Amino acid sequence: MAGPEIALEPRPAGVGVLIVRNPASGADVLRSDPAPLIAERLPEAVVHELAEGEALDDVVAAALEGSAPPDVLGVVGGDGSVARMAHLARRHGLPLLVLPGGTFNHFARALGVDGVDAAIDALAAGTGLSVAAAEVSADDAEPLTVLNVVSLGTYPHVVAEREERINDLGKWVGGVVAASRALREAEPVVIARHGRRARVWSVFVSVGRNAPDQVATMQRQTIDDDVLDIRIHHARGPRARTLSSLAFGRMTAAALRGLRLMPPPTDVEQILVREIELQVRPAPGTPSVYVHDGELEEQPAEGYTLRVRAVPDALRVYAPHAGAS
């Protein structure tokens, strides 16, 4: 998965590093608190824990306007928090430090950062990668940075359902309940591209080329590949096949394939492009939403135009080099 290796400024004690932690990330996952490790290994870093309702953008803006503005932006959180900080790092031309603290940590795993220690090792050594990304926008909205995938259809419906239940049931149980309800109520979404219309269960737009045998390409497989790998699951089969839109691991996909719940290859259109524009019309009564890196974006009920484009060398990120111990 490694991309072009680059040299970044080594910061063994964390001087000039702002680290923002999102305590809500991965709340249902059993893991040790990274705060003591960060304090021990990066005593000179400025660490800020997001309060409820506090915006990451405001925290970074205040730090950059202060008397000692940071030279590195770091984040402890899941893919959504990392993508938001990556957007700010791009905006201000600063390198990014990813300290995995979410449920799946798709982007950190793609970087080869398997834990907080590995991220700090890379920061101390000054090793990094040049990373391709994507930008997504709906209608006239400002583009947002995407690190892994943009999706519409069944999976965003599940995320929307889960958000309604997460406070009462927690992320994992809420996710199971949301998936069950979303699959019972799944309706095809109508998309149009270049004048061609189609009814689809889902669309996944992955940053970089992805595994050829999957529909739900939730984790990127490359770091510097500046193309969009698009999977369009056409609504030609039974509703049960919408399960394939939730099978974002090879073992899960293999299990569904064994149960004959994965769509045949003829139902999944694959496109490699550097940018795409889709007109999206959700079914009446279903959520008008799309998801990027696990973050839900609500859209007008009557539909919207979704644009995604690949961005080469979008980001400099601290990460271990190939062969690093």
C-alpha cells in the first residue's frame, strides 16, 4: 500500500505539534486510553480534547492564530475525524499526524500505522508518505476532503438509521438494528451519468484502485493512486443482495458469496476515472444522504448532484517507511 516516501521534519518531543482528540471516536471499542502514552512520548506537543459541540475547525483556527502556531496537525480519532483534520492540513499546507483511535481506522491501516506508538515513531523519525485523496461536493457546496470512500444508497441509509439509535443502543448494537431496518426498507436510488439513468442499490467511489471482487470498497488499497475506483451495484436482483453493500471485508464478502447473496458480476459496474458527476434521486420516503469516510451528509429530498474528483499528492502524512521495524 505504500506510496512515495518523503522526508518530514523529525519532532521526537512533539515541538510544534497540535494534537486534537475526539473522545467520541470508537467509543464502543475496548482499547487503552492513548493520553498517557502521548504525554510520555510527546511532552512538548499541545493536546486538546474536543468538548461536546466543539468544532475541530475552530480549535485549529484558534491555534494557528495564537502566539506559537503549530507546524504539524495531529488527530486522535476515527476516519471521520482524520478526514476533517486532513482537510484542514491541506488548507493550511501542513503535514498530518494520524493517531488511530476509531472503530475501523481504515486510513491509518492503509498508511501502515497500526497504533499510536507507530505514529509517534514516524513523527520522531521524520518519515512520511505523499498521499492521494479525493474531493467531494454536492450541488454548490464547498468540496470536502475524502481519504477512503464516498458512498450513496444502502450503506448511507444504514448510517442514517444508526445515528438515530446510537445514543440509546451504542454504536455496535445500534448498527445491527439499523442494518436490519435499512435492509427491510431498502429501495433503489436513481442515478444519472452522461444522460444515462440507472436504478441502483449502491454506489461506492474509492480513492485509488481497490479489490476487484468487492462491492463495498470501504478501505483504500493504495496510497498514491490518483484515480477513482467506482462500483455501481445495479438493482437487478432481490433486496437481499443489498447485503453486499455492507460486506466491506473479504471474509464477510466470501461468506455472502457462499450463501449466494453477493450480486453476479453482471450486476456490478466498475469504472476507473479521475472525476465523476452523478445526478442522484433517492426513492420517496428514504433518506437523501451520502457518506464520506463514515461521515453522513444530508441532502435535499428531491435529489442532488454529486461530484467527486481525485487529487494527486494531496497530503503529506507521517507514516513508517517500507521495511521500518
